[in-house]
Amino acid sequence: MGQMIYFDMYRREEGDTMCKVLEKIHNKTAEELLKEYDVYDSLPIDLEKLVTSIGLSVLPVDFTLLEEALNKKDILGLVLTSGNDAAIFYRKTDSVNRKRFTIAHELAHCCHLDPATTEPHIEYRIDEDKKDEFERKMDIFAGELLIPFKKLKEVYMSLEIPASAVLAKIFNVSVSVMEARLNYLKISHYNNKGIPVTY
């Protein structure tokens, strides 16, 4: 995804009680973000335009030192908020599809963070199979952001054979993310092995 955005270094002014960036997107749905920031009709979803319009900084990093300090393995991304600043960091060595999903997942966290928080806050995403319910909700939000239902339906109906791999390529997501979205929505398709999955 390349270098995306610079980190805006502005601070809260006297009397400000909320992080301006988080306040703009607090409790917004994925669909509301896509429509409000005019990226709903882009295919694949223009994630760079979305985060730029929101005012979030998005930066690639090497998490090795943080992983050692926290005694955690495989940190994929994190959100850091401080004052009026909010930034998403993603693992720079990941594939484009993985980076896009991590950014979308962390953006979900930004929508659910309290904009009135005055303490610096770090929220990080680890590559693990077992996720709690909240993390699964953030994954669902990321899927809704990268694969909006109406756009998916439009593309799906235009295909002779609705294969998950073809859809994944169109939406610029991994096949596993596309299959998770199709299964969540209970949409019949051909999986990556060419086996029909019916609902």
C-alpha cells in the first residue's frame, strides 16, 4: 500500500475535551464512513482516501521491539491516540491485502474508542486464531468496510461463477477474508478449492 499519510501533530486547545479525529467517527458504521467520506463507489474501496479524509495517520512499522517488550508475538497493527492525534500503524512486511485488512480492523477500533479519553491509548491486533467477541466484531466491521454488501451484491450478480477467489481479487482482499464475509452474509459461492458452498 506504500507510504500513506503523515502524522498530524496538533494538540488539544484549552477547553477541548475530545479528540477531534475520534469525535468525527465515533460510533459510525462502516457504511456511514464509506458514504460520508465519498468512497462507497470506489472498487476496491479506496482506503487511503478514507483515512486521509478522516484525518488519521497510517504508518508502516517494524513491531519487533514492541513484541519483545510486551512479550507478544505477531503484532499486526495498532492504534495510538494521544491528545488530538490518532494513528494506525501496520506491520510493514505484510502483503497488501493483509495491510488493508489490518488498517480496516484498526479503523473499527477508532470508531469504538471514547473520543473523550485524555490518556494516551494503545490498542493492538495480534495474529491469533482465538479471538474474543469484541475482536470478532472489529473483524466484521473491517469486512463491511472493505466489502460493502451492496457493492458485493452488484459484482456477485455480474459473475457467471461466483468464486471467492475472483471476488477477493476485485475487492483487493484475501480469499479467507472474502470467504468469511460471504459466509457471514450466508451467500452461496465457490470456495478457493472450487467446491460449492450453499446457503
